[in-house]
Amino acid sequence: MTALKVEMFLEMMAAERGASPRTIEAYRRDLADVTAFFKVRGLELGAATVEDVRMYLDKLQHASMAPRTAARRLSCLRQFYKFLFVEGVLKDDPTVALDSPRLGRPLPKFLTEVEVESLLLAAREVEGAKGQRLTAMLELLYATGLRVSELVSLPLAAIGGKPTIIVRGKGGKERLIPVGQAAREAVDKYIAVRPHFLTTKIKSSPWLFPAPAKKGHLTRVAFAVMLKDIAIRAGIEPSRVSPHILRHSFATHLLAHGADLRSLQQMLGHSDISTTQIYAHVLDERLKKLVTENHPLADLKL
């Protein structure tokens, strides 16, 4: 009976939910594992209680299964039991009261300061207007931590003689970001050659980085491709370089040099500081280094 219900559930997932063959096969394996676990204990998959399912999840935890895998198993069970409930096979869904495993947040990937400098040097070696534009974009991104969408859509008016720029981020919220001398100089040099990117189709443009695209400015994809190309020139694996990784690098390097999370939150445009706290690992490392290098008993082996 249970095997028949499993097949009916998988058929429903494929026909009504459009689940891929790979997903169907993963769910089949997940349900087979649960069935085997219950069978040893004289239980039926289709008649499990909330305590039975919780016992299975505890088993996964004790087996040191990765949280994401355990979460997928629970997701499969939720959908299976919901299917049985809707079909009238079960009066209650045993997974309703269960919490999903805590996945944790992966640490952000970032480049070292030496690698970022290598990217900038490689960009400066690109000749002509395209080289000036790429250098300006890289310097701005690394100096401000802008989102790539914010970078490519910067209005020309945002750049002036002031050491700050006003950026309109998510939800239309504006924030003020300081811009270092190197980035300002790179932008000034680019401004001088910017008319090169104004064509018969784009005689004038309100954007800092105009392009013959639908929105009138350089696209995120185009800039990402530029980054991959310059990464190769800099001798860095292209898969390790993206606009978002440069944003992570900006945040990581700022914290490593003494910035605080609250200031970083404002510059990154995070509405909640909990989002900024993914960079706290940098603070942890800095504190360890501080203790190791400065505490009078740090070098004693107890």
C-alpha cells in the first residue's frame, strides 16, 4: 500500500509540479530511506506520527548529515504527507509541527587584497577608453561596495567634485557613501573619454556608463563578462571573480582594517544589521590576532 502511494506521489510531483527526473529520483531515495528506517521499527511510512518523523530526523542529526540534506529530506516528507492528507488517506499531517533544520549561513567568498590589486593593475593596462571605463568601474566597486545593479545604473549627476556619492538602492532608499582618492581619480579620467561611448543612437545620456542597451546603460551581464576577462589577465581563476565577490571583498577588507559593523551596514545599504553580520568572521579573526600578538600570556603553553 505504501509503495503504491509513493509512486502516486512521485507521479503527481512530475505531472502537476513539473519536478525534474533528478528531483523525482532524489525524492524516491529519500522516501526509501525513511521507509527502511520505519520498517526496522515495525512502523508504516503512511501511518507515521509526528513523534515517528521526529525520531527519524534525530537519527539524521546523530548521523552528522549535512543540514541541507536533512532539510531536503524533511521537505520531501512534508510534501508526501500533505499529498496523503489532501487525498484523504491521513486525517492529520505529522510534519506540520516540525521545524526545519537550521542551515546556517555560508561565509562570503572574497578576494585577498593582493588579488584585488592585481585586478586593478590588469585593468589599468587595458588601453583606450574601454580600459579607462573598466578601471573606473573596478575602482568604484571596490571603494564603495556598491551592488552591481547600483554601479551600472549610476547617474552622471551622482559623480561630482565631492568625496561622496549618493546611491539609490533597494526600495528606493538613498545612502551616502565616501569615495577614496584613487576611485575619484579613475572616474575623472574616465569622464574625459566618456564621449567615446556616446554614439548616433546615444547622443546624450543621464547615465555614468552609457551603452546601447535597453535601459541605456551598461548591463550587469556585460560588466560581469569584463570582470572574467580581466581576471584571466590578472592570473586569477575567473570563477572566483564576480561583482558580488568584489562587494564581499570591500566589506571584508574594511572590517579587517578596523571598520565597525554598523558603519559597514550603512555603506552596504543593508536594512538589517543581521545581514551585515555574515562578515563577523573577520572580526573574530581580528580579535584572535589581537590576543595572540598582544596578550602577555598568549605565547605560554599551559
